Amino acid sequence: MAQRTLLQAFHWYYPGEGRLWPDIEEKAASLAEMGITDVWLPPAYKGSAGGHSVGYDVYDLFDLGEFDQKGSVPTKYGDRAALERAVHALEAKGIGVIYDVVFNHKMGADETERVRVHRVDPDNRENIDPETFEATVHTRFTFPGRQGRYSEFIWDAKCFSGVDHIEDPDEEGVFKLVNDYDDGWSVEVDAEFGNFDYLMGSDIEFRNKAVYEELKHWGRWLMGELPCAGFRLDAVKHIPAWFFRDWIGHMRENAGKDLFVVAEYWHPELDALRNYLDLVDRQLMLFDVALHYNFHDASKGGAGYDLRKLFDGTLVGAMPEHAVTLVANHDTQPLQSLEAPVEPWFKPLAYALILLREQGVPCVFHPDLYGASYTDKGGDGEDHHIDMPAIDSLPRLIEARQRFANGPQTDIFDEPTCIAFVRHGTSEAPGCVVVMTNADETAKIVDLGPEVGGIAFRDFLGHRDDEVVTDEAGRASFPVNGGSVSVWVRADA
């Protein structure tokens, strides 16, 4: 069975006009041949911005580009028929489809309601003004374009716990709705700002039993409509852990199979991730945020960064069975909210570290495979043009994961500017020697043992033209270019 390799098949600035679903359909065969086993799709349902929505401004979970809502039938990525063709093309090539689940909030309500609210200190959400007052809020979702198909559920103020905009009086901020539950926010959420239940839009009230059941109904419905290998859960630090602890189990039970589930708990501290995993009974994986930031720092630090520390404080270092490793994603790319790009020179090194090691499930970012070019406003209010070049060696690294990342692993993290690791292979599958440096051209002496004596090796990435031959004891010096990585494999492999 191929080792799991996940592709995030989009980025924030992916072109609209329904291009993504046909593009995925067209690329299904080449992705499978390359070694991609699972594809993470963007939110496939209608957002409040209609055909211009990236998908995280969720309006209607049941509208997969099928109904005339928010000014468009298709989503940014295409209509439902194109989505179906794409996911069935992936399924036909043995690639699992991973759906993005955005449950934290809804946006773009169809009607307003008159309710009572509390003002909340945005810097300490535990500080809720005891005084209540009447205001108009955008909280009633009737989905007139869908007219009850797939679900007749109507969302109203009782389904939400807070909003960030009120009218009459007109104010922006954080406002707690007075509802049928206690006056506080949900528990088992991140402790930033005292309680990070509220993030944006109309914040979903998971303590409402009808809401709880509707979200389970949607999950069952989606799995019944389309091929599904799993889910990527958005913004889970803002959603009570008890909800997903139950929802994931319910989805797996109804799927009748294991599902791959990875959650976005964007926190660089290992203890926070460990605590969340405990709260959800370790039923899922998390993105390794600390490792991403280590890659960012290493790419900025150049030869001054100690490569031996790359895995310090990381999830993959402490709990590898729960780590999805990444180099970049749609939130960290330039001009986005969590911007922390990894410099292009370092990306081949970073991808070698997530694709060729034993630990973790790697996630490849679409622009790193195919490139991206876009313009948007930066924090200074000015337009900035961004070019994200495709990483030339990335397809070979993905291929190397399937062909050579086999067997036990030995780390040789003995120098601050040059590290290596060995995958020793198995009786059925070959291994490799991976050497990288953030400084000048160098080499790493590696002892592979006498059973590998007198064997010739070549750089699978083609960065070096040398042929390295081990001595009788299986020892050799494996070179690497300055600021680069080489993957040494048997010349006859």
C-alpha cells in the first residue's frame, strides 16, 4: 500500500470561474502516478460571496454549486456536476477525497432578527457586560434558492451564540446573544482572549441539540452523495472539543470504514495540541504548526540556523502518529492572515524532511507543485504582486517517498549546518540516504554497514552528477551542494 501523501489542491488565490474542479479531474491520473494518495479539496459549498467565495464564509453547506444563491449557481470552483466528475476521477485512480469542514460560523444571512445581546470585551471574552439590550442581527438563514431540498432546517438566532455586527444601534465588536443556554461561551475551546469560542460571523451554538443533529445529518448526507475518504476540520480551536469528539465517531460509524481526519488547531505550542488531542480522545491528526514555523525560521536564518533543532517542540517529534506535516498552506502564503512563508531555496529541504522520513503524514501545497502568481493588498494598503515558483524537485521527492522512503530510519543530526538521515530499506523495497545543508557545499560520511559494501549510489534528484561507491564496510562520503538537498539511492534502483 502506498504511503499516505496528501495534496492541498488549492490556495487562497486560485483562479475562479469554475476552473478548479475540471483541473482536478484532468490531473487525477498524473497525481496518482506521482504518488499523491489523498486530495484535500477547498470548501465545496456556497459561501456568502457566491461565485467569488474561497469557501470559508460559509452560507449553505448543502449547496455544492447546485442552486441559484448569493448571485451564482456555481461556487468559485465550479458547479456540482463538475465537482462530481472531479471526485469520481480521483476515486477511479485510487486517490482519497478529503473534504474541508467549516462548522464554526455562518455568514450571509437571508433575514434579520430582533434579539437581546450583551456587549463583550474583545480582548477578554470572559468579560461579558451583564446588561442586555435589543439589537437587529443577521442570523436567519432560510436558503430560498434551495427551498428545503436535502434539509428543511432553518437557522435562526437560537442556533448562534454571538455576532460581530449589530444594527439599531449600529455597532461592530463582539456581542453575545441571549439564548436558551447559559450566558457564557462554550467550554473546551482555546483560551486565547480568555475564551476563543467566538471568531467571526454568526458563531454557531453547538449546545443547541437541533444544530448538533443537523451538522451530523449534513456529514451523513455528504458521504452518501460523494466519494469520501475523510475530512479536514477548520478552526477547531474555536469549536468545543466535545462536539468533534462525538461527530468524528458518528461519521466513522456511518461510513462503515476508517476515515482520515486532520484538524486545524493553529497553535505553535505542543502542550496546546496535546491537550486538544486528549479532549477528542486522540481520534484525529493535527497540522504540525510548530514545524511549519521552524521551517520558516530556518529559511530566513540561512547558515545561521541550527538544523539540528528543526524538530524541537514539534508535534511530529513528540506524537508522530497524530502529526500532519506541512511546509505551507493557504493561510501562511504571502498576503494572508498567518503569513509566514518558507523561502523557495529552503522548500526542497523542508519537503525532503516531511516526505522521506518515517514520522508524520506529509501535506503538499498546490503552489509548491504547480506555482502561483497573484496580486492583493498587503497590510500597508498597497497592492503587491506575488510569484510563488513551483519547486522543481518536488515531483521527484513525492515519487521518492513511494519508491525509497522505506525501512528503519537513522538520523545523523551531528552538525548545525549539515544533517542527514538514512532509510535503510526492507527486503522488498530500497532505501535512501538524504543529505542537506543550509551552508556551503559539503558532504556527510555515512556508515551503512557491510551488507551495503561496494554499492554505487546516485542522486535521485539530479542535483549531483557524482556516483558515490561505498567501501567494503559500507561507508562513504555523500556530497550535497550548498543550500541544497540530495537523495542518494542505489544506482541500480
